[in-house]
Amino acid sequence: MQRYFIDESQWANEKVTITEDAHHIIRVMRYEVGDKIICVHPDGKAAECEIIELDDGGKTVLATVKSWLESDSELPVEVTILQSLPKGSKLELIIQKGTELGATQFVLFESDRSLVKWNRKKRDNRLQRYQKIAKEASEQSGRTIIPEIIYIDKVEPYIKDDSLTNSLKILAYEEEAKRSEHTSLYSELSKIQEHNHILIAIGPEGGFSPEEVNLFSDHNFTPVRLGKRILRTETASLYALASISYHLEEMK
């Protein structure tokens, strides 16, 4: 059953008015009156709804709630991917697959070795595109939230913020994979009971500079290895998210 995220303003008395995804429902999926879809409220609740009216112009769909659904599709802890800008289309992959794997938020920034620079126009356009990718990935994977995607000009003020005090802070650091005595991701995830949020910093193609590693370490980030191999930037966050899912959801 196709899933759609609906703004709060479009819910009223068990009725749902769908405008943004009306074209997809009518023209792409070719749904008709009486067909069922899943509508997700911004508060994370999902409902099975029946289409009761279709606009001939393809601009509006009206549906009514038939039943509210029990959902357990989110990770038991919030996870933010602090991702330095990579080249090309890698960020689209990171956001799409990271959303499928349960990320709560993506925070993007230019690190010392980032080869990509965004001006304001490019940034705004790309953030809109990435938010759309996250929405579609959330719908496809049956999630009840859409990850937030934001851009920050400087990483230091962000990681110093008091709101991150109770976060488990992890720095994906390729040099840890080369050391005989290293800190593993597993050892850090074993501490998760003490935290309500995981923050994972991922470097660009060239990795973090020594100055950045020191900065993160000074703000309580633990450098860890992600397995014995050196991962590409577009692989690192996916490895971490899959490991978190396995550790918290499948090892029960």
C-alpha cells in the first residue's frame, strides 16, 4: 500500500486532503475511488485511508481514515549523520540509503578537505532536492518520519551546542582501521543505554584533517574504525547505520 506524508493543515475530522502528491496518486499510481493508501501525520502516526474523491484536474485527492496503524519502523534511538560535502552525486546516495536505514537527520558542512563548495543559490536548490529524496525514501521504506536535512556554515559552533551534551559522539576515522589497538564501533554502541542520540561525523573523500580530528576529539567525539577496511565517504554512514540497526534491533 502506497505511503504518503501529509501536512498537518490537510487533516480534519478523520478526513485527509492531499494536494502535493495528488498527481502521483491519480496519474502515476492510477488509484480510483475506493482504493486504499497510507497517510502519515507529521506527529508520526500512520492511518490506512480510503480514497473518496478524485479531482479531475489531478490536483486534489480526498480520503477518509479507516483505521490507525501500529508502527514500529523507527530506530530506537535518534541518529544524526554529520556529513562533510562529497563530490558528485554521492550525497544523493547517502541521503536516500541513509533514510532507508533509519537516520533521523543529516547535517551537511564543508570540511577542510571537501572539494565541493556551495554558494547560497546552489545550496538552497540542492537542499530542496535532497529533502525530496528523503521524503520519497521514507515513503518507500515505510517510515513514519522524514529526516531533516540542514546545512551549517561552521562545524565548531554546531558540535559545541549544549543540546548535544547527552549525545553519543562518534568520529569515523580511517586511521583507527590501521592500528592494532583501536576503538571499534561496537565498543561505542555498547554505551548507548546512557544516551538518547547518536551523532556520527563522516569526512569527505580525503578524510578529516588532523586539525579537524583534534577539534572533534576536544568536543568528546570518539574516533572509531568502521571495520578493518577503509571505506569511501558514501559507504561510511551506511555501514554505521546498518551496524546500529543490527546492534539495537536484531540482537535482542
